[in-house]
Amino acid sequence: MGEAPREEVDGVEVRRLPVSRNRGSSMLSQAFEYLRFLVLAAGWVAFAHLRRPFSVIQVHTPPDALVFAATIPKLFGAKVILDIHDLLPEFFAARTGRSLDDRVLAIVAAEERISCRFADRVVTVTSHWRDELAGRGVDPEKLSVVMNLADADIFGDVTAKEPEKERFVVLYHGTFTERYGVDLLLDAASRLRTEIPGLEVRLVGDGEQREVLHARVREEGLEDVVLISDGMVGPDRLPGVLADADVGVVPNRSNVFTDG
């Protein structure tokens, strides 16, 4: 919202398409969001390719079917890389409580397979997910693993703070959603506030659980222990935010999605 439809970021031209995101919406609503973005992206990519042909197109998921936005360039010889950050069958299984054997998720898995078949190369973020894709019929020769890593140009010169006796800072940064277990940190804060002098739990990010977290902090009287940021923190500020913490926490709930 409020971002320019076109701008240059670190030498890269960014084009934004007019599609809103409704976090926490149903599978059907999310499918329509994905479809709308796919149609708009396919049109823009085809137009841009005819003006100045692409050699390689890298498509980031979700959804996997977004790879078909590169159909016109592929027909003209461009190579297509499908970059899968989330395995959608596992994602929706964790979100909806459905089994991976569910018929709806079988359709999602078929969409994943077809999308991978279309791509010239498939990249994912863990060896476990690579093996899952291979087990679902994706050609192992197409698969590569590129982990999510910090940019050394941004985080390379960060110096951690010296520990302070007066406070102990526990930090979570990321998306506020049930599967990432952010609410579990409130349980921990409530239990440990009298055991750890100066305990300060910082939740930095945004997401569908924001209001729920704020409500719990008020109801349980945790205002002096738990601090919630106004939103996501940009890469210019994030190194300092991380360096100011004593402990960083990844409180994921264990499920078929987060265990990957």
C-alpha cells in the first residue's frame, strides 16, 4: 500500500502490480489472489519480453503456478527458474489442519508437480524439501538447494552489544502467525517474568495475529515485559535490532510445514 508502481532498488528495476494481499484469508480467497496476480504478471512479462527479450526468468513462489507467467518468454527460448520457498501442500496442511492425503491438497500437489515440470530448473531452500519434491515426482536433476542466508553486505559489520545486568532482551522478528508460534513467547514471558530480572520480550514484525497478541499483552498485564513493533523493520534497521538482543528465538510450532 502506498508504494510506487515503479522504482529502482539497489540498481534493480522494480515493477509492482495492483494486487492486494489479505493475510489469513481462506484457501479459496487466496487462490483467487494468486490467479489474479498470475494473469497480471503473465501479461506484463509477455509485453516486457517482446520489447527486450529475457534470457532467464526466475519466479519466486508462492504460488508455484506463477511459473506459467513466463510462458511467452519460454516459447521464445528463455530459461525459467522456479524458486520454491514454501512447499504449498505442507503450507496448506499446516494452515487448515488437513492431511497431506486430502483430495484438495492432492490438487495442490499436482499443481506443484506440473509447475516444476514446466521449469528448466527448480530451487528450494532445504535438502529436506528437495527430497520431498523428488519424492513427489520432480526430476532430481532439476533440483538445487539455495538456503535463505543473511546478506553479508548488510550484516557483515554488525557488532553484538555487551550484556547488561539490568535487562535481558529476547527477540523474535518475522511474521506474526499461528504456525510460527509467536503466541508461545507470551506464555514464556508470563512464566519467566519473575525468574529473569529485567526480562524484555520484543516482537518485531507484522501479520494476522497482531491484534490477538496486543490483546493478550493487555489482558495478562505484560506491557512491562512484552514490546510489539509498529510493523516490519527494513534491512537498514534490522542489523541494529538483532545486535541489541541477548537471545533470538524461532518458536515455530512443530508441523509438516515448519519441520521442513
